[in-house]
Amino acid sequence: MQAGLIAGALLPWNATAIDRSDFVPAPGNKFSSNYIESLLVQSLFAITEGQLEEASRAIDQVLKTAPNFKLAHLIRGDLLMARAQQLQNFGNVATSGESVDGLREEARKRIERYLGERQPSQIPEPLWKLDPSQQYAIVVDTAKSRLYIYRNNDGIPRYIADYYVTIGKNGSEKRIEGDKRTPLGVYFSAPKLARKLPDFYGDGAYPLNYPNEWDMHEGRKGYGIWLHGTPSDTYSRPPLASDGCVVLANPDLKSLAPILKNGNIPVIITDGLQWLPADAPAPDGEKLDTALESWRKAWQAQDTDNYLAYYSPQFFSPDADFARWAKEKRRIQASKAETEIKLSNVSMFRYPHSEREMAIVTFDQEYRSPHLDSHMKKRQYWVLENQQWKIMYEGPA
């Protein structure tokens, strides 16, 4: 049965039974959040079949390990009520309709995950290229309330794990300060905040670089978008409950700590993740790789006209628009000095939910000429204009 139908069948509890013959709890020890989640889903599946004793055993196991799991408490309360009367609705024992709605959505998101592929064999479409120094990448799908972790295996992203997350109360696509939305885009994490935070943030917080260069160019406002945990009395929060941050259960945030500790981990936030077969690279990513190398060669050859042809007329940098940029480059390259330019540690990520096809490219740049020897980490935003990749932004990373 499809995920939506099964989620709907949970309301009321006495809905038509579902086939769970191929459902097996996730592997892991009893403290694993994925194992806890699979037990909770197992309990919900048992309820739809009228197997209330089995459901009770599973939910009791959940609460032994995660006694602050509010959704599990609500389910257990309903099961206790079912001993005295027929269970009619999700959250019979709750008093707040708003909180029941949120927990219902949490149950639905968790069920949908376990009806999908347990370990995705495909690659998130935005991960076009991981440079050798980039050991991990994180992708958040706000539509599914899910965070996926990938390890760089010789340039190929390999799935490690995924976790349930909470996003902004008003959904995604943040635009203004205080709109309680989670931004969509490509961001990079900072190390864990060293200062002591209120219990509300749980095991800690890892800031993201929102607003990034593109956000600021587009006039998006706000700040303080973090990956953080939950209060000590709360295992997890409903799918739409934060002020814009991406919130994980504390055990999940702790499992991410070794990955996030040094910062600079790409965190791609999208609303409706697309997937690619592991052996089928993104065609636009390959074209962008070719364009980047052609741009480098034109620059190294001091072929100014060809070099500038790789820039969009809407180009911007931290201190120049296209006209100023072009004027300065023509001045510098007028002497045709012998120049050597090397690019290394190149990463490419498609930028989600942009009006035009866009990607972020980050690389280490070595520049040598008779007058200058420099090394820097650079970031560019490339856009697809008339089927040609052009640079929209360029600056230090």
C-alpha cells in the first residue's frame, strides 16, 4: 500500500489492516535512533492490524530507551484507552488539538520513511562533485523531514545514515527575518558553538552560513540558522516546529558531532529531493566541469575576451559588478604576462529551487605570474544561460 494510504489508515486506528510482511526493524543496538524509530513504526503498523498487545510491547521498548519521546507517550496512552473502549482517533488522550496535529504529522513522516528504501542506493541529485578534501556532505529534504549523510568514497557519495528532522513552523524558503521558515540552498556548517546555550538547543548548535552570497544578492534577510538539538524533556519535535533551524533529536546530533566538529561541511537544503542512479552522473554537472576547465585555460592564456565570455552580464562580486570586473581584468591582462593557474579540490553542488539552473563551485586556486604568487580558496556561482554555463558570482570561500 502506498505511503499516503497507510498514513491515512492510521486515522482511525481501526482502519483496514496493512501488509507488513516485509517490514523488518532497522538494525542497530537498542540505543540507536533508527532502531527506536523502527520500533515505533512497528507499533503503528500493529495497531492498524488490531494487534494491540504487540503494539504495546513495541512502544514500551521505545519508551524504555527514550522516555521523553512525546509521540511514543501519545501512542501508549491511546493503547491504554483501547483496553476500555474502541480506539477511534489518533491522540484520544491528548488535550491540545494543535499538539496532536503535529504529532500526527510526525508519525506520518516516520512511517513514510520506513515504507521507502531503507538504505538509498541512489545519489542525491545536487551532489554533482565532491572534492578529495570534502569527506562528508549532508542533504536535507524538508518535504520529508529527513536529513541524509554521505561519505566521500573516491569522489562517489556513499550513504551512511539518515535522520528525522524538524524545520520551520511555516515551512521552507526563508525570505525575511522572523518568518519562521527554513532556507533552501547550499550552505556550509561552522564548528559547534563554544558558548553555553539554553537547554532549548539540546546537545549544541552548529551554525550555517545563511544568508550566503546568493541570499544576500536576492535580498533575503535573517540570521541564526543552525543545526541543533532538542530540550532535555523532548526526544523530538513535530515536523514544522522550529523558528527556521534544522532540529535533530539529541542522539542524532551527537552521532553527527565527529562529522561536524571541524566545520565547512556542505549542507544542501531542498524541498523535494531528486535522486540519480549511482552510476549515472548529472549531465549538467559534466558540462559545468568542462566549462570550468575552459575558463581556467582562457584565464591562464590571458585571452581576455574568451575569459570574460564565461561571465554573466548580471555578474557580481564582493566589490564589483560585471562592468567594473571586466575593466579591471582588461587592465591587468593587457601586458599578457606569462601566467600559471591551477585548480584543485573542486566541488560542485546544484543549487536547489533557483529560478535558473544554478550551481556552486568551490576550489583551491594557485595563481603565479611574474608579479604575483597567491593561493586562495574560491567560490563561484554558475548559472545556465542559453544552454551555456556562466559565472554569476566570484569571491573568496
